[in-house]
Amino acid sequence: MNPRSTGLWLVLAAGLFAFIFFYQRHARKPEPGPLQILPSLQPAHVTAIQVLPKDQGEIHVERSNSLWQITRPLVYPAQSVSIENLLTVLARLTPAAFIPQKELQNRFNADEEYGFANPQASLVLYQGPHRTHLRIGRKTAPGDQVFLQVVGVDGVYVVDADLLKLVPRTANAWRDPTFIDLATLALDRIAVTNGSKIFELKREGPGQPWRMLSPTPARANNARIEEALQTLQGLRILQFVSDSPKADLELFKLQPPEWELALGHGTNNLALLQFGKAATNDPAQVYARRIGQPAIVAVASNLLAAWRDPANDFRDPHLLTLTEPVDLIEVKAADAFSLQRQTNNSWRVLPQNFPADPALVKNLLSILSGMPIVQFVKDAVTEPDLPVYGLAAPDRRFILKSCAPGTAETNSTILADLSFGTNQANKVFVRRADESFVYAVERDDVDHLPSASCQMRERHIWNLSPAAVASVTIRQNGKARQIIRKGDYEWSLGPGSQGIIDPLPIEETVKGLCQLEATEWMGRGDKCPARFGFETNRLQIVLQMKNNEQMALEFGGEAIPGFPYTSVVLDGEPWVCRISLALCRDVLLYLTIPAGSP
């Protein structure tokens, strides 16, 4: 190829490249972004809105202290969220299409054609000294868009028809549906009037427990009251029925009301809510009004159901609620004793002076603090009334005290004083010393409370090593048999003993006896064995230890069919108990002398 021709082609290529580069960079204009219809609208600066819905009266709202208020056609709190949503959408509104003014001029009657002669709604937004006037015309042929005109701006916009959903047709659409906002009230008093019946609740301050003032002063059910208040906070107005100050209140059974709920702070009344009959068009709703406001509304009746319950349902359903640690428990029942916490947090039974079972003490406190009241039997009980309920000389009495472990009882504070009286069918009458009421509780709950000091003893009887056992001696029906332990799972009959033994189950049974525990203490003392069927020829087992100590236990009459009571000697006296059924079964199978054996 001719070098001169080659150079010419290179020059032409370079020129074409330069043309393309500069054209792409400078000649092509950027694509326009979406056109904002109201670029100067700042929702936070809008102070008032006027809405003129088609064939409806004017709606006017104003902002005050960051909250919106309807001022026309009535004065009423507005739904701030709904209004702010509308302003936000308007501030971001972009057109799907735009019809310029020159095209409108070529049409014979553009206002009629686009629906602006009688718009679906007109909005006037007040932002400082500026007003923005919008007209919403008819929908486009498909119906998913609508014509919009900004008064004073040439042309017509086509926008999404969802805008109409944010524009109220009546003032009710923008009225706040909150019936009562408890968050704005410093509430410490509640009174419910239901015909001639009234009950009143009060608390000393936020976070403090509620108490019942009337019909009788009593502890209150805090959980139930707070739940009922939370439900009341969620109550919403479902219908605005009437705003006329001359409305016939008797028609709605609001004069007099079927019942009232009064909310107050100290001696000041914060709100009085009145409730009437079921709504005509929906029996699940009830007519209501708030004194001081003309509106008669309808609300959901099921959200008010809790407040219609009897006064006793608002009383504390538990016999006792412990808010402080218990260090001393005085018990007066079959015998008198105390359970006292020690400095190492163990417990001791006094004056009998033996260790208490910590699990049993914990269970006792759990039963007392969780014991439900099944009946409020009688209020304002006096001393002459007590014998009727077996409370003049109660069957059991528990006094719970708080004091530093190991300190004198005189330095204690009484937390609770409970007396249990007469059993009646499945109930037991009970009374607190700090109240003048008689309650009834489940008999089964009371039966799980201790009635004797022996029942509270530490249930772990001894802790032995199976390797320290030298032999086991079995005595039964005037016969004796010795089994000698030679090693792990190695057992043989002792001199003079006869029979057949199985080393494996014997080893496992002895291991159980080395960690002997009572499942329940039944009694103590020299008279106790005869009462529980311990006789001379009953089964006796002695663990002979390598250090020459002996651990003996005897088996007496039946605790339940097929399983006898067990007796051990502790602190020099016999103690009768029940042991686990599994261990008792193994003893009867592998550590007895069968009838007919030599």
C-alpha cells in the first residue's frame, strides 16, 4: 500500500474519533429527571390545610404545637399521621404526563373536560405567607390516574389516582380515633360505677401497686388492672355517631349511662367516660362519650369487658406476695417450731435443733406466696366471728419474718401472719393478721404445708462410700444372714449364713442405701415406731462399715400397699420416713430372707 494513502487514512480515522468523542461529551444533553410538581412545598412548614371535597362541606385543619387540630366544621383533634402522609406525598409528587397550556387553549372547554369546573376536591396549603391551591379533576379513561391542576401554574398534570385515597371526603376521615390517651394522663385513681355498684382503685404514684379503696379497702390485682388499662389505651372510635350538643342521650342509654369509668389524679378528675347500649347497626359496638366533648361515638364492647366484672375480680387473687427475703418462719401446728436462716444461708429447725431441708423451706415459701384465693368469703370479720371459720384457734399458723441471720427475734419485721382454720369440702378458711377478711383456699394447697417440725428435717440421711462397707447383716422373722463385701460387685455369704445371693443387684441396692434419703418424714420419738407398725420380727438391715461404725434401718408397716415405712436412728432417737419406691423395692427383692430359708 502507498505510504501516502496510509497516512491519509490515519488522519481521517483520528478526525472521526475526535468528532465522536467531543459529540458524545458535549453535544448530548443529559436526560431530564422526574419533574417535581410542588418543589417549594416543605411539609414541616405547612401550618394549615383547607380541603373542599366535591359536594361536601369545608374541612379545615391547623397545626399547633406539632399536633393537628380540626377547626372546621367542628373543633376536634385530628389524625396527625394521615395529614403528614398527605403532605409527604404532595411534596414528592411527580407527574406521569403533562399537558401544556397551549394544548389546553386549543380545547373548547378544558375545565369541563378535565373535571376542574367541579373538581373532586380542592386543597389549599398554607405555608407561611404562601398559599398553594390544588384542584383534583376527574380520572383518566383507564381510571388509575387523575388530572391535577396547580392554580396559577400553566398546564395540567396527570398523577396516580391513589392521591385521592389520602384526601378526606368528610371531617370524620381526619378525626383522631383515639377515645382516651392514657399516656397523657398522670393517672392514679380509677372509679367504675355500674348502676348502684361502684368500686374505686388508687395507687400512690407511677410504678406503685394499686389498692382497692371501695367497696372495701383491700389489696388489688395489679396485673389485671394494668392489662385492662392497656386494653383501654388501645380502644378506638369505630363510628362518630353524633356531634350535636342537643343529641337525645336517652336514645343511646347515655342519660343515665349504663356504666361509667372515671379517671383521676388525686382529687382532680381527668376524664369521665360514659357507656350506653349496643350500637344499632353493630351489636359488637357500644355507644360512648367522654364528658366535656359533644361527640357520641361507637367503640368495640369486647375491649371494655374487663371493666364490667365484679369488684372482687380486681382484688389480689393471691393470699400472699413476698417482696422481701424471709429469714424466719414461725409455725404453730401439731407442734410449735421455727425455721431460721443461718449465716451460711442454710436453715435450722428450732428449738428442736436439727438441720432443715432447704428444698422443703423453699417449697413452703413457694406454696404460701403462690397460693390462690378461690373465694372471698367475708369482709370486715371481727373476733366474735372467728370461731365460725375455725380461726379463733387455727389449725395451722405461719408467721414470716425478716431479720439478719442469727440475730435475735426481737430485731425482726413481720412480713406475713397467716392462720388456717376449718376445712370445708375442698376449701380451707384462712385469714391474714393484717386484714379483716376471711378467704378460702384450696384444701390441696394447705395439705402440702407442714404441720409438724419433723417434716422439715434435712432429707439426706447419710452419705457413705460403698467401698467403706464391710458387710451387710439382714435380720427378719427371727433369722439372720450376713453378706460380706469382698470388692466391687463381689459378695459372699458370711460364716453360718445360707441361701442364694446375686452380687450385681446387691451391689446396686447397697449403693442406694449408702446415699439414703427420705422422700417424706412421718414422725420422730420413741412412741413413733409402734404407730407405724415396727415390730420385733420386722426386716432390719445393718451396714457394717470397715471403721466399725454401724448404720441401721428398719422396715415397718405399709406406707402404701407393698411398700413399708422406714426407720433410722438420728440424734439418739428413731425417725420414721418413706424412702424412694425404687430403693424400697430393691431392698425387698435382694436384701431379705425369704420365707422357708434356713
